[in-house]
Amino acid sequence: MAIIKTPDQRVRVFISSTINELADERQAAREAIGNLRLIPVFFEAGARPHPPRDLYSAYLDQSHIFLGIYWNSYGWVAPGAEISGLEDEYRLCGNKKPKLIYVKRSAERQPRLQELLSDIEKSDTACYQMFSNAAELQKLIENDLSVLMSEIFETALAENRQQADPVNILAEFAHVPMVELPLIKSEIYGRDEDLTKVSELLAKPGVSLVTLLGAGGTGKTTLSIHLGHRVKEHFKDGVAFIPLAPVTDPKLVGSTIAEILGIQDSGKQSIEQTLVDFLSDKNFLLILDNFEQVVESSKFISDLIAHCKNLQILVTSRTSLHIRNERIYNLSPLALPSETSSIRPGDLGNYSATQLFVERALEVNPRLILDQENTEAILEICRRMDGLPLAIELAAARTRFFQPAALMSRIEKTLDLVSKGQKDLPERQQTLRAAIEWSYNLLTEETKRVFRLLGVFKRSWTLEAADVILNDGKTPADVEEMTERLLDVSLIKPVLVSHSSEPRFNMLQTVHEYAREMLDLSSDAKDTKLRYARYFYELCEAADGHLWKANAEPWMDKIEYEHQNIRAAFYIFIEYERFEEAWNLFYFLCPYWTLRGGFSETMQWIVDARIDDKAMWSNPGISPRVVGRTVTWAGYCKLFLFDLEKGFAMLAEAEPILEGSGDEISLAYAYMFDGCYGSYLNMPGSPEKLEKGYALAQKQNDSVALSMFYCWSAEYYRQQGRMDIVQKNLAHAEELARQDGITYILGALYILRFTFDVLNPNHDYDKTAEDAMSLLRLLPEKGFKGLKAAAWSGLGYSKMMQGKMDEVWEPMYRGLELSRTAGEKESLIYGVMEASAYFSIVGKAKPAHLLFGSLDAFIAATGYPVVGGAEVQYNMAKSRLQALPDPATSARWYEEGKKMRLEDAVAYAMAEGK
């Protein structure tokens, strides 16, 4: 038989499904595959509508990936055949190629298809996922194929397949984390009209902010999640759910949003401005949940909307934001019969409040008796709870032990729904407080104590953390048993964490508020808070020493997830004037902030813990060693953010403190920070400080400090014309970094070598491109945005210097986007110089001049030193501009650029580049 070939030679994805259904889904699969620049292969693309087995067998043989989409139909069984073509395609695939299987949810599936799916599900050779609609399928396919292609590429590298052109696999490394909405875990009752009305409100032109307003427990969070899923297909850049319940400081709203969106905070501009830069050109929906405790940040929300024309925000709150353009949607309690109406068992499903009660009660007690007595009790309980979903769910959870009529009698005896609440709270909030109080009062004294103490956690907790808090040496507690008890009465709930198999738990925010209130009123408050703070202190202390090296990522992830608890621990130490522990926490986290971002928070911690207050440096409660090393790293943070005067002053004060403390490695860092930044600015004494730092690091045999010295001294020795020392030091740095897995140093080495290579007119730019791709493969998914930006920019610059102009813009764009959203000014400066030169070469004079004018204004304002490779790139870009025609118009654009912030000029240029 002649070989039958598909009409392409790229990676081919064979799509298997029945022809008589799933037309929209097949089109979605085609688009998903095409978006990744792969080739979709359909067997019906041949000459006949029902091709013979030879045809689809040949197509399968020439395809690289098998993708099956199934719903109801088993497909056509040809005469003389025992199985359909659909099943035959799957069987023919065997184990020769990756198999991705997607099954549309259905209750009417043909029996033979169900048998096939059962076989597939039992096998260990296929990835099997369910979906509901074409849009969901498209996202699943795009995500799964991206991951699969990465794995295939890494395998190819391991087998030394060097033929691939790095530029052809750019998409593989252009990862933009997708922010997933929380899953819909259960049906929402009585909210169909609300879902429709709010969806319509969001669709109206000019509506940028909608606030779901209601008392605690009305179901605002649940409704907002359902809304996000309903409207997400209308926002091409995505929908993100931002839980603000753990955030009580309005100043942290911006950093919380940035953290969830995966935007790194370099601290070189406010995180709020970084968010504006990131969202300014996005068609995006932000859902900000539980806004009431941070309502003072409303001005930031107003500014965000004003500068991001395609951004919409949905807020859930107990109070309005009171800002212009806010559209308020009042969320009422669930529907109930009128006060005078009677109800029969068959009517319970007609009212959303009673329907919710019955459904939740049946979940915990399938033997629930729905007779007339219990029906009337259910109605009365729901009325007493004012139709608030949370209160109803708490009440329904008690039917595990009581039928509704018995439950009603206990409420009458123990719960005064209004008068026991605080009179200055809204009535419905009093009702919710009473419902929680009622659940609390049904607990044993031991379980009440456990509930109170768990209120200390700021976010979720593990069983290990709970054990430390609960077992204070006075009253032993069986943590697992106590957890089960609280789960049973719905006062805590399990939390799914994707990166950890360790079980975690938390409380609804309103329940947490009550638990914290009970803790603060108890005699346990101070001891519990300090045990809590000490637990997270010890976590950070254990991470110290690991964060720079090969095993850093698990520690980084743990700190990131526990960051709100760690922040709370920091402020507990300050509250009780335990400054040494607060300062140590700052010191422990400095590597985390350097690698993952967050320098804006470092500035706040420096102020709040009074680290920059010289009077504190002689505080007898803080040892000289802790003072010296903390002030050293605070000075480094100041230098990193271009607060040079304060940074150098703090280092100058820290050095003599450390000289008498015996902490030689911290003194080495102080000298190196001082010498490194000082040598860039040609400050007297800087080379000597670098050498003193090196001698101490060598004495301590500290690979991180030594490799930093070898990198940071390179520019100084280059300026002295000692390239022999530069090359020797860089080789030493690489040896140490590879030996101990110091990823940060490997990234810094790439940047240094790139800047030195730019000085060589005969440099091999193929090698620079290869080095850039190697760095992108090396860097972890999270953090390191400045290094990633530098690698993308370097790749684009290399292609430009080789004259491959059609391969320049995509990597250059990636670098600019990473730098802009991360607030990484240094990598952004390089990217701007390269982009300006690129636009000049391709004849786009306006963005070229705007970028260069904005760059010159930034350099003049900050005193950024343009030396070495940066000077070469700067001069090249400038000469390209001077060669452009129409000097008068060019000068006007240049002056216009000087008035623009660097980020605004870049945003304009990025749009032009598209």
C-alpha cells in the first residue's frame, strides 16, 4: 500500500471523535492545537467521508499525539467489523504515543462507549479528563499540550538532540500562569435571578465596578464564584478570584492581588503601579472577595479602574466602597414564605432557604424525617436565621444528632437571636453571630478551647501547626479528634492545596472572627499568640541557609503559602516588644524577597520594626549580631531600590557592629554590598571593601558569599582592564553555583557574560541565543522575573545583531512584559535600549524616540550608571535614532518620551510592536 501522508511536517495531533456529534468541540480542539502552532489531524480530511481503516491507520502512524474527544455516541461499526472506528483508532494507537482523552459529561452515553471509557480509565497509559463545554475543552487541551510539549522537549535535550532551533520553541517558555477560579463545589440555591442580573450588569457598557453588598453570611462569596464561571468566556485575558478575608491591612491589598496574579514585586515602584502597568491593556475581571475590612483601599481600586479601560471589578463586601462609578447590587437573604404562611413537607423545595436546609441536612443525616412537625421546625429555624445561607448551613449540620423539631427546641433554650448580639451591629449580622454562638455553645469545654485557639491562625493550618498551638503543656489535646469534632459541626473546613498532600483546614471568615474574639477575651490569648508566632518563626529559621541553594523551591513554596501567617507572627512580636525575633524574621526572609519579589513589603517591615531607627541598635533586648546582620540586609534592600544615601549609611553603621560580634559571614555580606554598589559609582574605598568581604567569605568557605563576590567584582575589574581576573572569577562563580545549585548566581552570570560579550564586535551571537534558552530552562517557574526578562531580551538582541529581524520581536516582547509587570527597572532599561534600536531598524520612528526619551529621563532622575555593555547598547540605539529621517519630528517625539514614565512608554511600544 502506498504511504499516505498528512499535509504537514510539524508536530501532529490526531483528533479522534465521532463525526455526527461534538462539532463545536472539534472546532475548539482545532483552535487549541493551532494556537500552539501544532497541526490538527482529522481522519475525515481525506477524500471520503468514511475512510477505510488503512487511511486513519496511516494518519495515526504519522501523528505524534493522540487526542480523543468522546460524549454519547460509540460511533459507526463498519460491515464485518466488531468495533467502531472510534474504538479502533484508540486501540491502534497502543502505547506508541501520548494519549490525551477528554470526555464530555453525559447521562445518556451508549453502553459500548461506556465500556471503552471504563477500559481507558483503568489503564495507566492515557491522561483522562472530564469537561462540560467547548470553551472549557479548549483551555484543557491548550494547558495539557503545553505541559506535554515541555516534557517532550526536556526528554529530547536529555538525549542530546541539539538540532532544534531555540526560536521555534519560544512558546514553550512563554509561560504566563493561568489563574484558576475556585471550583464550584455545590449547587447554589435561590440565586438564578441574582446570577442573571449581575451578569447583565457586568455586560453593560461603561460598568467597571459592581459591588455585591450584603451582610455576613448571605452567600456573596459563593455567588461571586458562580458569576466568575458564568462570565469568564467574555474576558479574553481571564478572570481572577482574590480572597481578601485574611488581609486586614488596606496597604496589603495591592500586594495580595499581585501575589495571586503571579506578578513579582521588585519594590522599585509601588506594587499598585505595577498592577496598573500589568492590567492597563488587559480585558480582565477581578473578583475581590471580603472587601469590608480593607475598605480604606477604595482609592486604589478607583485608580486601578481609571487607568485600566478594559478592566472590570466585582467586589463582595458588607459595606459599599463609596467611590465614583460603583454599581451596587444588594444581595438579599434566601427566599422564605411570608410570616403568616403555613407549609407542608412537599413545599420545602419551593423556597430556597428551606431547600438549602434540607439538602445540607440530608448530607449529614440521610435518615432525616420530613414529616409535618419537622417541616414546621425547618421553616421556623430558617426564619430565625433570617434566611442567611451560612447560618442555615450551620444549623443544618446539627441534624447529624437531632431531628429538626428537637433542634428547634434547643435553639429556643440556648439562642437569643437578637438581644444577645451586639446592638451596634446590623440585625442580620447579629443573627449570624447568634448562629455561630449557638454552635459554639453546643461544644464541650475542651472543644470550645480548641476552637478558640485555632482562631489565632491567619490563613489555614496543618495538623502539625495545630498540635503546637493546642498542646501548651497544660491541657493535652488529641488534634485529630478535635479536628473531626469541629469538621462535624461545620466550624472548620478542609482546604485543598495543589502543591501539598498534607491536610489543611480553615474557618469561614465570619466564623474565624468569632473564634478570634473568643480567644482575645480568654486568658490564653498572649501565650497562644506567642506560640503561634514562634512556630512560624522556626519555619523561617529552618529555611535559612536553604533559600539560595538547590533545594530552595520547596522552602520557597512553603514560605509563600504561609506568608500571611508569617506576617501575622512578625506583628505579634512587635506587639509584645519581642524585637529580636521580629528582626530575625526580616533577616530570614531577605533571600525569599530577593528571589520571589516583595521588596515593597521589606520597606514596610523596616519601618514597623524600627530597623532604620538608630536608637534601636543599642536596645539591650537585641544582640549586636542580630542588629548588625539585620541592618546590613536592610541597607542592601535600600540600595536595591536606589535609596543610595540611606543604604550606604546603614551599611557603614552595620560594619563596626558586626566587627565586634564575631559574625564574620554577615560582615562579609556588609562589605560586599557596600563595595559592589560603591564600585559601580566609583566611590573611594569600594574595591578594598570588596576584597575584605572576599577574604571573610573565603575564610568561612561560604559558597553563596564567594560566588556573589566573584560576580559582583567583575565590573570593577573590567573597568581596570583586568579581564584575566574577570574570566577567572566568573569561572569560579560558575563552579560554585553548579556545585551547590545556586540558581541566582547562574542567572547573574548569564547577564554579566552577555554585557561583556556586547563589548566584543566579533562575538558569536548564536552562542548568546543558546545561553539565553539554557537559562530559561534552568530557572524555576516562580520568581526570578528579572533574570527571565534579561534572558528573553538577550535572545531578541542576539537575533537583531544577526539581522534576523523576523525573529526579534517575540522574545523582546516577552522580556519587556516580564520587566514591566515585575517592576524590574534594571532589566527594563536593557530591554528599552534594545527595543528602541529594533524600532529604528524596522522604520517605526515614533516608538523608538518615545522609548529613548523616556529612558534618558529615567537615567537623569536616578543616576543609573550606564557602563560596560549597557553603554555599548545605549550608544548603538542612539546612533540608530540619529540616522532616522525628519529630525524635527524625531525631536518632538523624543521630548514627548521624556515626559512619560518608562513603563508607560514601554506599554505604548509593546502595543506598536504587535
